[in-house]
Amino acid sequence: MRSFDADPAQVGTGPLGQRAHRRHFAHSERLERRLYALRPGVWCLVGNGLSNQTFIEGPGGLIAIDTGESEEEMGTALAEVRAHTSAPLAAVLYSHFHYIGGTTAALDDAGRADLPILGHERIPLNLARTSGEIGPAYSRGLIHQFGLRLPPEGPDALVNEGLGLHFRNPEHAPFTPGYAPPTEFFRGGERLNLAGLTVEVHHAPSDADDSVTFWFPELSTCVQNLVWPTLFNIFAIRGEAYRDPEVLLEGIDHILSLGAEHLVGTHGPPISGAAGIAARVTRYRDSIQFLWDQTVRGLNRGLTADALAHEVRLPAVCDDDYLTSEFYGVAEHHVRQIAAGLRGWFDGEPGKLFVLPPAERAQRLVEGFGGAGVVRAQAEAARGSGDLRWALELASWLAGRPGAEADDRTLLAGVLRALAQGTSAANIRNWCLTRALELEGALDLSRLTEHRLRPAQLAARPPRETFHLMRVMIDPVRAEGIDHHVRFDFPDAAPAGLHVRNGVSVATDGAGAGASVAVTWVDLIKALCGQTRLSELEASGAARLSGDAALTRRALAAFDLPGLGR
């Protein structure tokens, strides 16, 4: 199993002119749109979006599991299942927080606003996290990993997402948000009765720590988010928290213990037949254990993460089943993530202990190799011979040094495109192509390198929560030497405070502050979102500063928010 294949014979052309590895194209067939009827009363719609929508009918009605990414996606799923049952919706279950954006369509179908919606207690926390402090990085990562800005046709066009055909199915535009929060929360371990069926809930962290497995014992049906239609993604190239394989194995072993006749996933085609499920899921869980065991074995032998990434290879038998093949991420990246998750970023390689700034290192390497012309020639030769790893490193030096030329960025883009076409892994193809388009100037994601607060986002939370979010927007250089506590008095919201000190910002309730700002929360939201400036609010009398006003203005100008004075 390899991360990419430099053999041009393995590269094919798709119906939209895409250029990609033949195995990557073949994987699309497994993800094609189809409503599977596993047994009477159990349906799973694959290919409607990145995730599946599953419906289970009991004596008391229909249970919907996961609602996709938009009202349109869930509405389409409901329309399909309504061709087979008219049972009223009795409940909605969330397997985890990723695919819960179409629930309002379920409420419309049910004709009731009090439809029970059940999900793990961490769902609200995870939704807030991804739209809060790490919002720009999270959004940028999604665009790269899922190829959201790839062209609609041509060599760089999307083929599939590994877990599904589309992150956002174009048929579902304009992708109306339809999330509805759970009306009831669970932690795992509950035994519920829904629509006249027993539902056992097992907490099973996967690519999210709020993932659960649902077991319907009367139907011998398991619905889960652990067994994917590809090698499990221990490392997400978009950037995510560590997905501990030891925790994953516990959840998969629980699935195996059920002896299910039907296994339904959040992604990919369902599997029926207890014997086949046992054999295939056992191999799947063993592939994850293999990566963990052999990484730890190598660490104990003194190998670095770089060495382990090349040494640890899954057995060839894993290529015989799509469940254990590299159609999403790649094994060598998972190995690196396991090493970092267990021991941190430093793996004992002396050269990584105190590295030079990236641009300076690139410049020194280029000069040490004999100059840009020599490095460029070697990079071109490596790319031409299929030595893409070496070509990638050389081209990265050229493009990463100060004053890099357009030709250097074009060279790196070409190497990335060759890597993209030679991999069966959707994440790698999408990431490489998106980065290549950025290097060529065809795509600009610079707006996702800073927080862009939205009025609706801030209006939905109290001021103190917003001030807490602002702690990741302070410039320590502009904040140097400032120790200033400001209280904001809002006639339309609870008071809150900001204490800028020691290069950080701390949200407070405003008690004991030495200065204050009187302003409406509505007006301050406009300043935070760049629709006006605090200075303009002062000039119009809409904001009044008390105490050391000059120091207040200086403290607020330390934030990466132009409306506050920068």
C-alpha cells in the first residue's frame, strides 16, 4: 500500500475531464446514490451527500438518523424514503455533530415542532468550538481537504470525497442551514424506547468525541460512525484533535460483540450478513491496531516519525477490501499522528530541536545546493523521473524562500498536481490540487487567515462569550506594556469586561474595572464585524468612554479587529 503511485499508466480521465488514479475513480462506484433496503423497515440512503441518512421504522413511527448538511439534503432523503413508507416521524437521532444540518426538514415532514431530537451532550460544545476560536483554520482546512473550491470540470475537478461523492452535493444548493438542537441529551449507556423499538446507545468516539453507536436488538441492526468505506482516518489533513486508536478499538470491539446482521455506517454502503460483518470488521479493526502497534514498536526501537512513516506498511491483504484501503487518508500520515499523539512533536531527531524560521531555512538550503538554478533543475529532473517525494521537497525550498519567483511557485504546483493524480486518497488529491491552485494565483483563501465575525453569530451569544473568543485575536506586540481593565455597559445586554494584560486578553464580568465604555451591544457588534468603527460611534455619541480613554483606545486597538481602532 502506497500513498501515491508515480506510474502514469495508473492515471485515468474521468467524465468531467478529471485526472486521477484509477482506484480513486473506481471508489466512486461504491458511493453512488442508492437507497438500500436492508430489511423490512430499515433504509439507508447513500450518495445523497457526504454522509448517509438512515431511517428505521418501528410500531410507533419512523426514526431518522442524521440529517446531512442542509435542509435540501434532508428533504431529498425524506422524499426518497416516503416512496416506501408513510409512517410519521417519531424521532431524530444524531450519531455525532458533523451531519445535523438538515433537521428542520424533518420537523416540516413531521408537522410538529416538538419532535424528539436526541444527541450526545457534547454536540453544542463541538459546534461552538469549530465556529469559534479555531474558526478560520477549521474553515480553511475543510476547503483544502474536501476540495470545495476545485473547478467544476477539467483535470483538477473533484472526483469524490472518499467518504461520499460530495461534501456539499451541488443538487442541494443553496444549502439552507437547518440545524435544530437536541431536545434530549445522552452520554452513552442508555437503553431507550423510541417508536416502539429498543435503542441501546453506546458512546464510541470516532472522528468526533460525541460519536455514538445505536443498536436496535429487535432488528439486529447497528448504526455507527466507526467502520468507514476506507481505512479509518486517524489523521485528518484538515487538522483535528488526536483520534486515539486505542479508543477507536474499544468502539469497534463493541460493534463486533453485537453479532449484528446489518451494519449501517455514517458513510458508505451498509453491510449485511453476520459472518461477513464479523470477518470484514475484524480486519478493519486490526488494520488500526497494526498501525498503532507497529508505530509504538518503532518508537521503542528509537525510530523517528520520519523513519516510521516509511517503515510501517499495512499488510498487502488490506488492499483486498475497500474498508482497509487508502481512499481517504494515507497510512504514513496516520503513523506520524500516532507518534505525535503519544509523545508530542519532538521525536528525538536533533535537527528538529531548534529549527530555523521556514523562509530562512529554505534560503540556506537553496544556496547550499548551489543556487536556485541548480535546485530548480534537480526538482524538474526528479519530477520527470517520478521521484515525487524529492521533487516536492526541492520545489518547496524554492517556493518557500524570500523573494520566490512565480516560476518557483508554478514548479511546486506542478509537483503537487502530479502527486494528486497519483494517489487513491481523496484527502490528498483535494489538498494538493487546492494548494496548487493557490500557488498559481487561481484561488485566494487569504480571507480565511483571519477571524471574520458575523453579526448573527455574535447576536446569538452573550457579550462575555464574544470577549472570551477575542482572546485569540490579540496582537502581543501592540498589547505590550498594557495592563488595562475595561467594563462595557450595555443597555441591551449583560455587562462584560476585557482585561488586557501581559500580552493576553481575559474576559470578565467587568467588576473592578478602572475604565468603562457605554454602548449598545448592537452597536458594538457592528464595530466588531467591521460595519463601523468605535471612533465613529464615539463621534456620534453612540459610545461614551470613561476613565483613561486614551489607554482604553490603545488596549482595544491591540485586537485584530479594525473596527476597534486598528
